[in-house]
Amino acid sequence: RRDHREDLQAVDIMTTIKDMVTVPYSELTRASVGDVIESLRRSCTNYLVVLHVAPEGGYGLLRGLISRAQVDRQLA
């Protein structure tokens, strides 16, 4: 454990890909804002990573990031 901010390294605060909540872009195009809010709530996260999943598998391409705070601001 590192006690001082100057001792922290990026690796100490990174989230691994396997721990990220991802949403396929193809599903997002059919989703409502309510669906997105529900996904954020159910996953107990502040961000959803939107991926274009290649047919051959793999991680896919990053299409975007949905922020709970941004959704809240835009709905206010």
C-alpha cells in the first residue's frame, strides 16, 4: 500500500479489462436512455465501456465510454 500521492503509479489505479463493464455497440444502438441507466445501476459502476465486437472475437474496438455523471447532467 502506498500512503502518499507522489508514490502512486498509474498501475496502482488502473482497472483491468476483465473487470470493466462493457456493452456491445450493436446492443446500445437499440437501447433507451432508461436501459443505460438501469445497466449502470445493476452493474454498480460509474462507467460503461462501449465496444464494437468483431465477429471473430477478441476484445473489439473501443467505440466510447458512457459516464453516469454525464447522463445525470444531461437529464437534469
